Amino acid sequence: MPPHVVKSFIAFDALLLISGALLIGAGSVWQTQVSSPPSKETVGRLLMLQRCPLAAVIANGVLVVIGFFMSLPAFAIPTSRGWLKVYIFLVTVCLIFTLCLGLNEWMQTLSTRANLEEMWGGQSSAMQSMLQQKFDCCGYRNWTSPRYVPDNICTDDIIASTKEGCVTAFSTYAERWLNVLFTGAFGIVGLDVVVLLCAAMLINYRKEQARYRLIDQKYGIGGF
């Protein structure tokens, strides 16, 4: 049976492959959604996705998958440490890449309201109306600032004046979305760290095995 360090490395290496596949799959699906026509149900998500570096997410997933395949020769050659060192380098690159993506999303949460006000002002009346319908609100800060878009939610000034501006509901939605993104990214960073530790322990284990083989050969006991 393989030692625990080998089994741990295999398990976390497989989890890293799954995380890479999820990054590629999620990024590809989100890119498709961004190009689809918005609706009342999807407008909030589409606006959030437009600000996400989806191409970078997919590229990060591809790097993770490449790193996994670079680990396969390490299993094919049980005494190899060189392939593991290459693997550690690639995983480190992935870790830094993912950390930068996570920090980018986290930093956006520090200025969510300011970013959303700029985003709101850059949308067409039709998009603003869909946001009003999604969040049951009128205008951004309030019904007059900027002035609401007349629709079936904000039918006239009297109705619009009784509803809150969209800033609270929209920012809450955006912060929840961004929290999911950067939490997921930091979770993958944590997985990268565990994989690096497992790879380092496996390198050390193989180094010890090589030393034992040299000792056995020196005393004529026979190798492993």
C-alpha cells in the first residue's frame, strides 16, 4: 500500500483538478450568459458578470488542469522529484493567479455603492426599468435622484414616491454575489496551499527513500 503522504497527495491533486474544471466550466457558462439578452430575472447577475474577469477565470482553470497533468509523470516515475518540482512551480503560479482574482473581487466590495451608482448611470432606460422591476424600487438613491423610469412598478410619481431607491437592494445583491466569488477564490487558494504542502512532503519522502537505497546498496542489502 502507498504511504499516507502519497495517498494524501493523490487526493488533493484530484481535488485541484476538479477545482480547475469548475473554473473553466463556470467561466464558460458565465461568458455565454453575458452575451444573452437580459431579463428581469437575470439583469442583476448579467451586470455583475460584465465586471468579472471571466477570461482570466478560464485561463486560471486551464493552468490548474495543466498543472495536474504535469503531476502525472511523478506517478509514472515513483522515484522522480524533478517532475514534482515543476508541478510545485505551476501550482504556485496558479495560487498567485487565483489570489489576485480573489483580491480583485474583495476590493470591489469596499466601494460597492460607488461602483453601482456609476454602473446604474451607464445603463439604458430599459435596463434601469428591469432593475427596478427585479428589486421593486424606483430610481437609484430615491425616486427623483436619478429620476425613476416609468414602468409597471413605478407607474407614476405617487407610486414611485412610496418605494425606496434601488441602491440598498442592488448593493446588497452585488455584495452577496461578490462575497461568493472571492470566498470561492480564496477557498481554491487554500487548496493550492495544501497541495503544495503535500507535494513538498512527497519530495522529502522520496529523498529519504533515495538515501535509504544508497545505504542498502553500500552495505549490499539490496534496493527497494
